[in-house]
Amino acid sequence: MVQIHRMNKAIKLHDKYFTHYIGSDKIQQATRSLVQQVYNDLGDEEIPIFIGILNGSFMFAADFIREYPANCEISFVKLASYEGANSSGKVNELVGLTEDLTDKTVVILEDIIDTGNTLAKIYDIFETLPIKQLKLATLFFKPDVFKKALHIDYIGLSIPDKFIVGYGLDYDGLGRNLKDIYQIKSKNMKNIVLFGPPGAGKGTQATLLKDHYNLVHISTGDVFRYNIKNKTDLGMLAKSFMDVGDLVPDEVTINMLKEEVQKNLEAVGIIFDGYPRTISQAKALDECLLAKGEQIKAMIALEAPEDELVNRILERGKTSGRSDDQNENKIRNRFNEYHTKTAILKDYYEAQGKYFGVNGLGGIDDITDRLKEVFDKL
Ligand code: AMP
């Protein structure tokens, strides 16, 4: 089942992906504020006729008039344009306007105004009608692309020039039913797998890269430790495996990872640290990202000899508070897990032309520079 109303979930309409942008609470708040402003200007005496411009404004118009505290009328029109018989080109016409608007206060309700082209056409048409006064309220406004010297009386929310859908607005017919507003995903994420055996410095480097490139860092080890600390069901499940340096079962890890990815789909990119550790995990990650129109751009591996790493981990164990860092048998078991289940992932990504090995020995900054060099080329 497609869960199109869940926040943070990227939604797919035709060929494009959209991410959550403005929640219905904020929309309702903006609508109430517009209603208040219009009512303040018109008062109880004036009985306005609100005219929604179809199709986009139907939800906004419905919510707007539901809030309007005085008598009013409501009607809807559609702007149709067709080739005229003469040389003047396109002719614009309002379809559906059956009311007599003579001497009436007309308030146009628009869902969104961007370039102002539609607005100009609407103004042209209403100027020819014998109405008392014309006002215009728009829920969304894009100041960066508005090119006309036309007056807009009431603006709900000013937004940057991003293509949006939801709450009546569509992408080629779809998306009007969404309660919230979603924005188009124009840039793809720069997702990387930071790879290497235990103790290679993945966590340290991930933190530095994250800060430098404004990425999100997902460390499955950290997520497990957080859950153990907070005694969640997931934590209790993972603890017995982690305590001895075994991998947590794929099913558990994969579900948890998917939830973490789901929360971060608006990020510039994600650094996966400690995931994937098995081929099944790598495949699940690929599937999960593909469903969002994303992918792993590269696996960047920190390469270092095992003996050096065991010493590093024992050293870290003195301060990390991690029991699996303090016992050489547990550490060796982690390496065993790495060699038997995880190391093969190099082949998995290499086959896709995505593997980049980096020398993991030396100063922290030097290693970061090596990683950045690879990342910058992605
Ligand atoms: P780390 O902090 O990455 O060294 O992970 C510590 C421990 O968490 C590992 O030894 C595993 O028990 C567990 N763990 C972390 N990530 C994974 C994963 N992707 N798959 C299975 N177990 C994991």
C-alpha cells in the first residue's frame, strides 16, 4: 500500500519525487490569518463573493470560507485559454461565472501566485465587469519569480521558487488530495557508505565529513547503543549479540536502518557508518533508496592492517565505555565477523564501479583530506 499521507516519506507522482514541506497546521494558520485580514477590511456590512480559481484553489477556498465569520457567497471559475480566430493570439475566458457581479465586492481566492501571468489574465477580465471592488487573496506567493506590477491584497505564505504539490495543487493531475504541501526533489542525495574494519576510524571521520558537507551521519552501532541505553525492545534484542561482538540479525538491523533513512530524505546526503555489514543489508539499502529515487554514490573504505586496529580499539576501550572494545577476544570476534560477512561488500560495490579505497593510517586530518578528495569527485 502506498502511504502517501505519512510525513517525511518521499512521495512519487508520475516520474518525480516530492518531500514533505509545509504541514496542514501551518496551512490552516495562514488561512485563518488571511480570513482575519479580509474580514477586518470588509466588516459585517459588506457581503463579499469569494471566487475560487479552479482547480488548485478548491481546498483553500473550502477552508477559507468555513472560517469566514460573516455572510458571504462563494463561486468558482476556471480560466480557459484558446486560440482566437483573429491574429491577436490567445483569448482568455472565465468559465463557470454565472452570477451577476454588478456592484459586488469580489474577492478572488488563488492557491498560488508565481510569475503572475494567470493573475494578469484574471485582472484583465474582471476589469471589464461592473463590480464594486476587486480584492485578491492568495495562499502561496513566490516573490522571487513574480514579475508583474500587479497588486496582491492578501498573501498567506511567501515561499521560495520550488515546485510544490498537495492541498489542491497538482503535478500533472496528481497530488491534489495530499493534506500537506510537498516540494519537488530536484537534487539527488550524495549518499556514501563509509567502510572499513572495526577501529578503522569510521565514526571519527564520519563526524568530520558530516560537519564539512552538511550531511547526516547514520551509525547503526550508535543507534543500537542508544536503544540499549534507553532499554527499548530493539536495544534488548541487540544487546546479546553486541555484547559478544556478533552481528545483530539482518532483519532487525534492516528495519531499523530503513526507519533512519526515512527520517532523513531531505538531507544533502547520508553517511552510512557500520552499515551495510552483509550482502542482504546492502541489497536492502539499495532497494530502500531506489524506492525514493536515490542511490549510494560510493563506498569509501578506510584501509588499515588488523593488528594496528586491535591496538587502537583497546586504547579506545579505556575511555569509550564500550565493553566490546575492552576484551581482545570480543574484538577478534568482531574482526572474524568482518572477514566472513562484511569484507565481501567491497566486491559488491566494486562491481558497480563504486568502491574507493583510502589509506586509513596517519593523522586524522590527513585521512579526512583523502576522504574529501574522493567525495568531491562524486
Ligand atoms: P560499531 O559501533 O559499528 O562498531 O557496531 C557495534 C556493534 O553493533 C557490532 O559489533 C554489531 O553487534 C552491532 N551492529 C552495528 N551495525 C550493525 C549492522 N549493520 N549489522 C549487524 N550488526 C550491527
